[in-house]
Amino acid sequence: MLSRNFYIHLIFRVIILSVTALVLSFVFYKDQYFLSSLILFFFLLQVLFLIKYLNHNNRKVSYFFNSIKNEDFTLRFPEKGESKSFNELNQSLNTLNDIIQKIHLKNQTQEQYYQEILKRAEIGILTYNEKGHILFANPKVEKLLNHSPLNHIKQLAQVDKKLYELFNTINPFERKLFQITNERETIQLTIKSTEILLNDEVLRLITIQDIHNELDKKETDSWIKLIRVLTHEIMNSVTPITSISESILRYYKDDNGIISTEQVDESKIRNTAKGLEVIKNQGNDLMSFVQSYRSFLSVPSPDKKIINVDQLLEKVRVLMSQEIDFNTIALDTYKNYEDLEIYADEKQITQILVNLCKNAIQAVKETKNATLMFITGITPEGEKYISVKDNGPGIQPEVMSHIFVPFYTTKKDGTGIGLSLSKQIMHLHGGRLTVHSVPNQETSFSLFFK
């Protein structure tokens, strides 16, 4: 019982009813019908009062639980003005209401706290039931999948049919990689699945993470380490040059010092000339190769300032006008945002754009109606971008994963340093360089600035 007085009061009424019933039986047994009628009336009256008493309390308890069910904690029962038992019962219900309200508010606060954490998480999170209805999807997952709002997993077919099939076939505790390609870039996603039981309902919990940027950073770090190793190996290759130098030196010097001119014959002079020519060529090749490494490893910190993108592209256009085959290409500019400005190092960004334009001109050399286009604007996430797009043969899938690797090139006269250097410059700017290519249709490189 919620009240000790209520409990005692109820027992007292039950005892009175029992005693009244016994007296009624005894009087009726003695054939005193008039007295029996009076006692029966008294008995029925007590039953009526007991029912009214219990209903009064039942209604309070019923109101109380209905209000709790509806999360209405404004219901209060008077703690004065009634019998002591009712006052104590009301006080107990009010105390219980306060406790449940505090627990409810605490749970709400925790829920809001966790909701805010999930909203700000850099990992996409969504849950859906067996019918495919999405019960929760944080903003990150909508951004990664480029679709909002998400209400059912069938909507994923609008993003990519293979992605929808993956969600239908992925097993609990399974991890899969998936690549999404949109208009400007390709995103590499890792998708993990697990099952949770909530209110006797089995839900599928999916986490989605963009590993593209992480892979970019690890790729750059790995290649820097590799470059250091290769530099060491290159320097070791200087050993043959030293060996040739020593051989030539022995032609003109012995244990007693430098030999006289009479001891120098024609064969020694001829071998000396050949050796020096080899040293010269080998030295020039090595110096050129090492210089490429040094330019990649020692990119200066950007000297940033506000740059008007229209003026920047006009400067690039003038620089590219001196290139062979430039006049055979139609160069256009498409602006999604007027008077766009970026905060960057003008020389370094110009270097990137010129390099991308040169690559594009070479790519469309054999393309009919060759076009080169600058596209500028701001993404929905607030990133400013400059894209260089051409309608050339595109980049084959097997080559795509290697184009940013230092010293990887498919050109006979290429160094393989341009794209990797451009990507490092964008990293130093806190931005990124992405590529999107459709073979035999188009290729676009995009510079994104925060």
C-alpha cells in the first residue's frame, strides 16, 4: 500500500463488514426479520461506502498512471483537506510523480546529449528495422550519401543501385568497402553492420565512414617515406661515378704523385674523355632526378592572400596561350558563383592550374571539337572550388588509383611529379585535389578550398 493509514482504514472496514455479516446471519437464524432487514441495509451501506472509497483511490491511481504514460507531470493531488489516509496517499503519489519527472528529465537531457554527439560525429550512423524503415540517420550519413531526408533504405537506390543491394545483403558484424561517384569526385566508404535489440524489435545499425581523406594522408606519408628511401638509393648510385673518377685519376697520378706529361699516351686521353662524358651524363641525370624529389619534399608554406578567382583564371588563360595547340581548343568558363574569392598562395595555385591545363591540352590533342572548361562555385557545405574539365579520352580505371603517386607517369617525356606536387600543395592549403573521369567522355580535376 502507498499509505499505512489507508491500509489500516481498509482492514478496519473489512472487519466491520465481516462482523456485520456474522450478526446478520445470527439475527436471521433467530427469525428476527425486521432487525435482519435493518442490519442488511447497514451491511449494504458499508459495502457501498467501501466501493466508493476504493473507486476514489483507484481513480487517483488511474489518473496518475495515465498522466505518466502521456508524459504529463503537471498532475498534483491535494495533500490537505481530506482524511489522513487520503492525504498520505496523495502525498505519496505526488512524491512518486516528482521522482519519475526527474528521471524523465534526466533521460531527456542524456538523449539530447547523445543526439548532439551523433549529429556532430564524423561517422555516418543510421538504423532501420526489418521492413527497411529508417528510424535514425544523422546529418553525416545524409551528406556522405548525398540524399536527404532518409526515410527508407529503398531511397538508396536513387543514390546507387549497388549501394541499395549492399544494404539488403550485408550481414551483421560484416564490413564492406563501397565507392560512390558523384558529379565532382569519388568517395571511398567503409560500411559496417551490426544488430541491436530495442523494445523487442531487431534493428540493423549501420556505420558509414569516408576513408578517402584518411587514405590520401596515409598515401602521401607513405610516399614521402618511399622518396627518402629512393633518395638514399639514388645517392648510392653515385658510387660508379666515384669509381670511374678514381680510375681516371690513376691515369695521371701514382704513388709518387702526378705523373709527367711524357707518360700520358693517346689511349689514356681517349679513355679519360669517355669517362668524363659518362660522369657528366650520369651526373646530369641524377641531379635532375634528385631535384624532382627535392621539389616534392620541400614545398614552401603557402603565402596566402585573398585572390579573385576570375582574375586568377584570366592569368592562367594568358599563360596557357603560349602553349602549342592551345588555339585549337575551345576554352570556356562556367561560374556558379559571381565574384568568387579564395584565400590561397597565388603562385602555387597558378602552378597547379597551369599544370592541369597542360595535361588537359595533351589529353584532348586527338579529340574532335576539343574543349577545356573552368568551373567555379561553392558547394552546399561551403567549400569553394575551381574545376578544370576537358572532353578528352578520360582516365582508365586501372590508372586512376596511381595518378597521384609521385613519379608515376604514362607519358614518355613526363616526370610524374606534377599531380603529386599539386596534391601536396592543396594539403598545405588545408584543401584537397580530386579527380572525376568517365573514359572516352570527360575528365575533371577540382581544387577545393575551405
